[in-house]
Amino acid sequence: MIMEKVDLNIHSGLIATKDGRYKGSISIHGGRIVAIGDPEVLPSSRQRIDAEGLIIIPGVIDPHFHSRVPGFPEREDFHTATMAAAAGGVTTFMDMPVSVPPVHSVEIMQEKIEHCEKLACVDFCIIAAAGSDNLAEIESLCREGVVGFKTFLHAAPEGREAEFKGLCAENDGVFLDVLREIARSGSVSLIHAENAQITQHLTDRFKSKGICSMEAFFQSRPPLTEIEAVARTLRFAAETRVPLHLCHMSTGGAMEAIKRAKEQGIDVSAETCPHYLLLTQEDVLPLGPYGKIHPPMRDRENVEALWKALSNGILDMVCSDHCPYEAREKEAGLEDIWKAPAGSPNVELVLPAMLDQVNRGRISLGKMIGVLSENAAKRFGLYPRKGTIQVGSDADLVLVDLRVKRMVSRKQMFTKAKEVARIFEGKEFQGWPITTVVRGHVVMDKGHFNSEAFGKGRFVRRRP
């Protein structure tokens, strides 16, 4: 039964999903999609958006996002973090626990949700910490609705112990304990897969020789560090039967290992980022510390291997790994690369970067929607509430224009860390988000934000 008047109608757009596209209009009421069809048969609405000439896609779901909240308001806060997300067509993101304190207990999680919901203009999920010092908390965190658990395969970095509490598996024995506990809870394990012993050994060698260049940084994290860690993690996942998600993949060797694992029936998913798909070490070398990311960009051969893996379904998702820092923190690496933190704030550019590749014929629109929305929703227990356009789903929608060409300029970005967002600076992308709708609220339209949307973003629980 269609009601007489709804909250919002989006008229006459090209509706696109993972499986195809068709001309139509969408009626939204109470935050949900209530009807899809010809505009003549839909109910009248209190608000209307004309989508003629635009494509309507499901809101982007970013499965790898660092808001830095709480603990680092100088880098980012939840107001600017969610504003940046909405500017990039992201309607839900999964917030990583690297903060002070990390989400390693239910009490910390509840405090974070209360704080963030007051500021958010998009929805968010929480990825909790899982390490040697909070094994007893994993089951209760799972019951509270976290979408997964993040683990690093090393001890807490010196000086960052508070930031990594609950996040570290210092050895393989502990790592197995962590995976077994996550498996028992029924959740997903997310792994930063780099062999820390090799990276630290090579880093120490360069430091001892006074070599502090960007080239040395690249050499300190060769492809082997990722390939070995992925292979070992896959073997442990098979042993413990934990659902595994591998973060920010960058190498063809890792793709080969994941392909074999999927063929063997191991429950594994994997993500990459636009910077690994579009940039090489040669591209970011002149940027110095602004191009320093863990893992680093690779060579053209690895880039092509990632595209192949994306095409054949070995890679399931494309994420931002949004990682904000203050300019002074990155500038510390101008003379000594080891002093700069690793990461770049890229959430605003994931969708434009991928739409540009749609225009170039590198990826289909349907495939892009899968890797940016639907696959993450299904993997992390949000589907069909999120990640799709169908009656009953949350009205999380992005209106995009494939015709718009725009040069990337950090000055026009909304993240608080815009000054360090340089890896795509000056590149032209064709295809940009025009309007972002979160549960029926128009959050962003043509670069302008609805002030009433802030505080309406909500924590989203994982469905068991």
C-alpha cells in the first residue's frame, strides 16, 4: 500500500545497482525506500529532487576508515570526518579502532557511540580491537553490534601503546588465540597483513646507515612482507575457521594466495584502495612523506594484477583507508622519512576515482557498485538494510554525474587533514557525486551541506 504523501521523491534518474540500470523514480518515507517506479504512479512528496541526467547509485560503504575519534581532534573530528565522507558519496563507514582509547571494551564502545552520534551526518559502524590483552571482551563486543575486529601482527609501536591497546597479536600463538575467539563470537577478523619482523629489520638497517629517503621506505616494505603475511594468515584462518577480511591489499602475490584460498573454500574477503589501483611508487616518490602509506604503492605489474583480481572477484571491495594527520606530522618526514606517519585522507576521492575508471572503460558501473557498496554490506552484516536500492532498504543514495570533469584540489576538500591530502592533487577525474542522501536526509547537494543533517548520523549494528 502506497501512502498519500511521502517525505521525499527522487524523480526520473537512471537507477543503477550491481545487477543493472533502469530509468525510474524513488519514494522515501521514514528513512526507508517505500516505492520505486514511474513518477506518475508514485505518491506526492514534501520534498522533491530532480535527477534527470543523473545516475542514482546505492550510497558508498567504506569498510576501512580512520576517524581518529576519540583522542586526536587536531587530526579529525566526527563532524569533519562525516562531512568528508558525505562529500565523497559515502553514506556509511566502518570506523577503525586506532585511536586513544581504541574500542577494546563495551564501555569504551558505548562512550564513542554517544559522542559520535551527536556530530555525525552519515551512518557509521564500529570495528573493535582484538589482541592479546582483550580476548575476554570479544564476545561482548560482538553482542553489542561491532561489524568486525581489527588485529595487527606485531607488538604496539614504541610510544603508541595507548593507541594500540587491544589491537596487537605479538606472536603466532597469540594470533591463533585471537582468531579462535573471533570465530567463536561469529564475527569477522580484519588483518593488517605485513610481516613486521621483516619491515622492522630492513628499517633498522637503513636507519643504522643514516639512509632516510623515500626510496628506502619503499625498500623497507617489499612485496614479500605482504605476501608472506597473507599466506600465513590464510593458513591460520583455515585452521580456526574464522571469517577473514584482508585489508588494503597491494600485491599480485597476495592475489594469487587469496585466489587459491577461495578455491579451497576458505572464508576470506579482501579489499584494496584507489591509490593501489591508480598510482605507482614512481608517481608518489616526489611527494615524500605525503605519499608514505602502509603498505606502500607498488610497481605497474602489481597494479595490473590488482585490476585483474578486481575483475575476477578475488578482490571484493575498494575502500579509502582514510587516514588523517596534521601537516606538521607529515612535514617531519621531509628530511627524514622515518619520522613521518603513514597514511593519507582519501575518503572524498574514492567514488570520483572509480567513476573516472568507469568512464575509461576499466570497470563497469555495476561492478563498481558491487565493490563500493553491496559486497561490504553483505560481508559485514548490513545487507539488505544497506548497500542496495530496493523497497524496505535504508534510503542511502548518491546522485552522480558521469559527465562532470573536475581537477582534484585539496583546498576544496572537507577533511580537517586536507593539507596532507596530496596523492591525487592535480589529477582530473570525470564523474563526481552531486547529491548524497542518508536515510532520506539530503546531507550534501552540489558541495553544500545541510546543517540540520549533523547529529542525524547513526551507529549501525551488524546483523547476527
